Amino acid sequence: MRAFFTIIFFISILIGCNSSIKVEKNSELYIAQLDDFFEKESWKEILYLLENHPEDISLEYYRYLVQFNFKNKTLGTLKDKYLKKENSIEKYYVLAMISYLEGVYSYEKSDFFIKEGFKLVDENHLKPDFSEYYFLSSMVFDAMERHKEALDILEKAEKLKSLGKYKLFRANILMKQSDYSGAQISLNEAFPLLEKQKDIQKGNQMIQSLFLKRKNLPEELKLAHLKWIWGLETGKNIYPILKNALKAKDSYPGVSEIYSVIGFAYYLMDNKTDAFIYLEKAIALDPSDYINYFHLGVLYYYLQQSNESYNYFKKALDLNRYHSLTYSYLSKIDTSLGSYDSAISYKESEIKIQPSLEIFLELEMLFQKGRDTFQRRELLEKIILLYPETPEPYERMTSLYEEIFYNEVNPELRKKWKEKIAEYQIIFKEKESEKIEKEMVRTETTE
């Protein structure tokens, strides 16, 4: 009876689905398409894509198939279906993943299905793209707390494909083993490979957690240290924090975090001399904490010593590639030096970690100096897509088409660009009026 209702559920979804969705024929684009719909939790579209996949589909497809059934509480039906199928890598992959998702009491079963898959490969001399199979096996070993085996088989997956998710998972296992240096290396290696915002946030959270775990604070200072950091970051109670940290330094002269707090406090009080002394002492005690290099970079930046500033920011980045402000300052330095391509690269990394309209507009300003018209237009189109209600991108697009118009000699194209100018001027005025109206309503509401 349950299977009957499941089938009815699937049919109803399919009927309601817009079958005009264009299914990508290229496998990589198809997986990216699936990913996008999973991000939006668009279950109708996902089912349609799963039912109409390209022929040369990879094992990764079956991960989405299982996840879809897991989300819709139909794993049992999928399991029954695959148990009846002829033996294949795909069959064992699906059954192993279902068992993995079923939880702690099914990990051994998941391991059994994975071994059956390996046996099938050996017996038939198959050479499939095995990276996802190795990755699933690593996840199962990790769940069973067989961490060494998990790392060994994950290495095989990474040799076949260098993916950010593999490196994040390696970092996760290494942190469980208290191998913080290895985890830090894996997290930093993952950063350029990560594209999804949720994965970047995950990497950022993991590296912050790692730095917290590595701190060598006495137990009685941990709560006070958290309050000090919060106070300094919010600019509250700087003098009392400095007084308490100086007192703690006398009792714990070898704790780098105390010197870091004192140095940061002096920096906020514009006492650069003492800020330098204490931040450098913090680095001498613990050269693995990126934040001290970052703060020294900021000090040198405002002293207009670009080379020193740049070097400290680069050291901070070597330790933590997820710190958006480091990229922001490096971009500013390269902009001041006229190195626009490098400035753009740093700004794009900043956006990757912390996307915002303000940072996108800063990037567009850099594009005005360092990129061609076509690239600027592409960027502005992206900004408009992300922030359709904001007037400024439309105003900038108008200015861009005015530049194109004045540099164009072909009469037909000049006519086309003039129409574009008029089009974006109209939209800009509409968005500007809407913005003013909203601000007036907000003001009236708060009065």
C-alpha cells in the first residue's frame, strides 16, 4: 500500500512539473543543474531531471537520486527497487548510500554493499570513474570511526578528482584526530575549489573552529577571553578590557592570546607603538594564528607602508584563506599600485566568502579600470540579477552604454546602443522612485 501511494506521489509531481525544463546534455552541466534545484528545494523540477538524465551519467547522479528519496521519505521504495536489480556498481552504490543514511545500525550493511561493488569490479576487470564510490566508502569508514581507513580511501578519490568537498571531508576527519595542522592545510587547499556558498560557509566555520581548538588558553581564562574579543570587535569597554588583559599577562606570560588582545586594544586606541610590540610578541609565542598577522597588516596599511602591509596580509592568507577582510585590504593595495588584475582577483575572493551589493559595486569599479567593456557588462548583468531592486547597477549600466555609444562609429550599432541607454535610464528612474517611496513609508512608520 505504501509503495502504491509513493507511485501516486511521484506521478502527481510529474504531472505538475513544467516539462519545458531544458535538461543539459553535458553530464557536468546536468549535475550543476541538479545542484541548483536542490539548493532551491524545487522537488518537481528535480524529479523531472532525475527521470530524464543524460545517457552518459556518472555515479554522482545516484547520490542525488538517493538524496531526493531521502528528502521525500521514500528510501524504502527505492531500496526495494534496487535490491531487485542485476548486480552493478550503480546498484551497490545506491544500496550502500541508503544504508549509510539509515544511520548507525546500518553502517556495517553499507560497508558490505561497498565491498560487493569492489568485488564486482575485480571480477569483471571494470574501470569505472570511481571517485564518488571511494568517497562514499570513506564516509562509511568515518561513521564507523575507522578514521585511518577513511583517510586512505579518500586519498584514492582525490587522486581521481580534486574536489573541494573531498578536501573539506579530509579536514573534518583530521580535526577528529586532533591533527589541526593537516586539517588547516586541507581547508586552505579546498578554498579555490569551492563554488557553492554553503560549502564556503562550511569551510569558514571549520577553520574558525580549528583556530579555537588550537588556542592554548587556561580554563579559567576562556570565558573572559571570549568577552574580551566580543568587546573589542564591537568597540565596547576597550579600557577595562585592556586593564584586565594586562593584569592577566602578568599571571600568564606565555599565553599568546592575551598579547593579541592587548595589541588589538592598543590598535583600537590608536596607540600604534604598543600595538606593534604586543602583536609581534603574540606572533613570537604562536606563529600559527592568522589574526595577528592581519592586525599588523592593517597597522602598516594605515602607516602607508604598502610592502610591509602586503607581506603581513599574505602571511595571514597563507594561514586562513577564508578571511574576507584580508582579501579586501590586498585588493586595496594592488589597486593603489595599479595592479588591477590582481586587485580584481582578491576582490572576487572576498565576494566568494561574503557576497554583498557593496562589494560587487567595488568590483565593478575595478572592472572600469582593468577589464574590457564586455566583461564589465557581464558583471553588471550579474549584479542586476542578484539585486534587481537596487537603482545603482542600472545607473552604471547606462553609463557603460554611453561610453560604448560615444566610441562607436557604425551608425546601426550607435542606434542600438542609444536604445539601450534609453532603456536603462527608464529602469533606473523607476527603481529610484520605488526606493524613495519605500524610504518615505519607512520614515512615516517610525515617526
